[in-house]
Amino acid sequence: MRPFIQLLHFGYHQAMSCLFPVAIFGTLALSSVIELPFMHRYDAILLILLAVQYLMVRSGLETLDELKVICVFHVIGLLLEIYKVGMGSWSYPEPGLTKLFGVPLYSGFMYASVASYMCQVWRRLRMDMTGWPGLAAAGLLGGAIYLNFFTHHYIPDFRWWLTALVLIVFWKTWIIYRVRSSTYRMPLTLAFVIVGFFIWLAENIATFFNAWKYPDQHQAWQLVSFSKISSWFLLVIISVIIVAQLKHVKADRVNRGS
């Protein structure tokens, strides 16, 4: 009976941590079947997601520190979207007033939702890490991963080399998380894979509701390539590196102040 209760508590915290991603997919689904005669769909999505963020902060579901992290990821994601759309990797074919270089501003929220989940689950499950490689190693690796998303259009794609580096750099790193009074742990790289897989599932839902389209989806929707899991795996690493480093910095400040 106790394992079942633990699983329920774990599932509850996971579900609460996914509130913002659920809001995004709910908005995408509704906006795909409900047409607003006075506003473009992309513009309506942006306004709704801004309102959701405001309500989450006002209600205490999200802290101001977490909102700052989300804003950082929104900018990181938007820059990547602008570049990828410019390269023809995917497109946003619908009209909108809040589009920048062909990319709707709401798109950054899809990256920010990953950060929202990371921040929320970290706080709710009272997470910590052991064997963290430090800012130098983690930061350089995260920077190289992000840069590779841009450079692989011109030079060879180093994602598999970077994946091997991830396994080397983080092979001693474990996530510690707590459910009620019990403490559990798992390898950080395993967490990368699990989250990356679920983001890939979410990506299939998003493209089904026309959040964006890959070139092979313009005639008819089809499953996103399994190879995209590796891309999300690497993107999750960037998210974790930034969130974890900010958590470490904040913890150090609290310890010095106490």
C-alpha cells in the first residue's frame, strides 16, 4: 500500500509541475478548433499564455525567481526558433501581428515550459544533486550544445560527440528527490533521456494542433522523427545546467547570509 501512496504523491507533484506545459497544449488544442474572428490565432495564444504566467505568479504557484528563469529560456528559445525557421527547418504558416522574422512570439513559451517544469519539480520534490561537475565543465558543455544547434547547418553535426561528452561529464551526477519522508535518486543522464522522450511526445501533440510544421508535415500530419529525441535530450541538458547552476548560486548566497 505504501508504494502506491508514494506513487500517487509523486504523480501529483509531477502533474502540478506540468501546469504551464498543459496550459500551452490546451491553448493550442482549443485554438485549433475555435476560430476568433477578431484576432489571429498566434496572437491569441501569446495573450493567453502571458495571462497564465501572470496568474501562476499571483497565485503563488510560481515564484519570481522561477519567472526570471522562464524569461531567460523564452529568449533562448525564441532566438533558436528565428534561426531555425530562417534555415527552413520548420515554419509557422499562419498569419499574426506578433511574429518576428516569421516566428510568433508565443513560440518561446514552448521552451520556457521546459524551464517551468524543471523549476517546479525541483522545488516540489525538494531536489538536489550529488557529483555536480561545476560551472566550468557544465557551462562549456551547455554552450557547445546550444552552439551546435546553429552550426550543424554549415559544419558536421557533433550531437553524438556531445552526447558522449554528456555521459563523461555527468557520469557521477545523481538527482536526489524526495517524496513525503522518503528519499530517492537516479542518474542525471537517465533523467535527461526520460524528459527528452516526453518532450518528443509533446512535440507530436503540438505539431498535430498546428503549433508549427516540419517540411514533411505540410501535406498531412505524420509522426515526428525519432531522431528528434536526441535533440530534446541535448536541449534538456541546457535547461538543467542553467536551473541547477542558479539553484547552487542561490543556495550559496543563503548559506553565506545565515
